[in-house]
Amino acid sequence: MAYHSFDPRDRKFFQLLSGWLSDTMKKSFIVLLHIGFWACYLMLAGIIIAVYYRSGGYASDRGSRIVIALQNIFLFAFIPSVISFYSYYFFLFPKYLQEKKYLLSLFMGILISAGAAVIVYILHRYLIETGRVTDMDQGGKNGRSTAIRVILVMTFIGSLCGSVALVIKGFINWFNEIRLRQILKEKNHEMEMALIKSQLDPHLLFNTINNIDTLILRDPLEASNYLNKLSDIMRFVLYETTADKISLSQEVEYIEKYIALQKIRTANEAYVHFTVTGIIGDSRVAPMVFIPFIENAFKHTNNKKLKNAITVNIFIKDETIQLVCENKYDPNSTKQPNGGLGNELVQKRLDLIYAGKHILEVHKGNELYTVHLTIPNE
């Protein structure tokens, strides 16, 4: 398989372009975009209606033709288009199209445009044309067929304007997502660097290697096993965490190896209790989304002789994945539990990845520090 070589200069140019566009994608730019569309639309509608009335409309004098043309531009061209445009823009796109409900989007779009057309036709017939005999007011079969044709034409025009609204909204969302991804990558980079520094700093490596060294003579096979775990952890942190999402099974495997390395430092087999409840399946999570809280628990647990000094539970449900991490600590110790990597950095990362879709609760009791993190099961 051939791999495309990505030129860093292209990436830098794209980042600058997306950054500039996202900076300009503010209210003023969006307003100008809307004004530009409606100016072009009304100009085109005016030209079409003017040509139609010039070729022989309903009124014989020039002044009446202009008045009727303006009325029809406002009613038949402008009102149903505005209703359709902003209904598609503010309602249809976020509620249906963005949720990938394509058939429902199509149905609702036609319904909105047809509804707007019927409303405008009723307004025209009973408010504007009352007392005036026109093609639409002639009774019988011809009047009904004309009404249907007018409504169908307005529905079609409204649908076209609504489609343009979807394109504009999609364009704005696309560039906002590009900017969000760029920010997320920057935050991920900060997180990765902080995690590497916090978890694989020289102090941790020194202690782990020393513990492995003592095992070499006593149990060479076990020492080799721990070296492999350390190698896997380093490889995971340096290479696997570059993806936006990884499988939950990878995250769980990393946690198990991390806990195993930490347990080298104590002979207490019941020091840590780790369980996973539910079916992992194909669930995906952000890389290392749980480990900052687990790392913090190890950092602030003072007594390694306690049974279940650290308890880590992951509950997998149909809609959510929940981490419950508890650690016992000495309230009289100078080393008090806190955010580890910093609550602010962890919270920012969660806000970027799971905006409005996660719940983080931290409880600090007398001797127990508890973290509850709930994220969507993707």
C-alpha cells in the first residue's frame, strides 16, 4: 500500500487558512453572508417578475404594473423563501440533518416549504386580492388548478432557498469544526506532554527500573514480564494516543498494565481493586481519558498496606461509560489529593472532546477521595 507524503508546508498553510477563516467567521461575517445572499436573490426575483409583467401583466398602466410586481416579489418570492430559509437554517439543519436523519430531513424540508407556500397564498388571496378579479380568483376548475400551480412553484422556490441555507450553515459548521479539531489537537498535545512528564518522569522510571532490577536475580521471568509492560506503556503513550478516539479495550489494557507496574512497589496483593462491568465490544473513547484520575489516586494514597486502598471501577452501559475511582488517604498528611495533572487541564480536554455530553463529579471526604466520570458510549 502506498502512503501519501504530507508536506508540512501544506499543513501550515491549511492551519493558517482555517485559523483566518474561523477568526472572520463571526457575527459580522455571517450577517454579510446573509445580506449578500438576499440581495442577489431579490435582484434575480425582481428581474424575472419585471420581465414577466413587461410582456403583459394584469394591469394596463405602468404604475399599476410596478405596484403589483413589488407586491408579488414580496409575497411570492420573499416571504416563503425567508420562512423556508431560516426554518432550514435554525431548525432543520441542527435537529435532523446534523443528526444524519436524511429521509426525515427531506420530508420536513418539503413540509416546511409547502406550509410556507400555503400561508403566503392564503395571505395573497384574502388580504391582497380581495375585490380584484385575477386568474387566481376566477372560480371553478381553472381557479383551483392555478392555486395548486402557484403553491407548487412557491414550494419549489422555498426548497431551493432552504437548500442554500443548509449549504451556508454546513459551511460555517465545517470551518468551526476545523478550528475545534485544531484546538483539540493542541490540547491533546498538552495533555500528552503532561501525562508523559507526570507518569513517565525520571522518578517513576527510576523506581520501576530499580524494582525490576531486584526481581532479575529472584525471578528473571517476572522481571522480563514487567519490562515488557513498561515498554508497552511507553509505546502506547508515545504512539497510540495521537488518534482522536481509540477502542475501549486498548484503554482498559493500558490501565491494567499501569496498575501492574504500580503494584511492584508493594507486597500487598489487595492494594488495588480494578474491575470492568459490562461488555466492552466496539466501544471507543478518547485516549487516556481515565488515566489522569487513576494516576492521581496512586500519587495521593499514603498507606500501601491498606486493603483496597485504591478502587477503580468501569461500568459500561448501552448509552454511557462511567469511571468510579476511589482512593484512601491520610487527612493529616501534607500531601493532599487534588487534580493531579490539574483539574483545569483535564476539564478543558473533556469539554473539547465531550462538549455537554459528560459529567465529572469529585468528592473529597475525610479519608476518601472519589471521582465519578460519565462519558457517552460511542
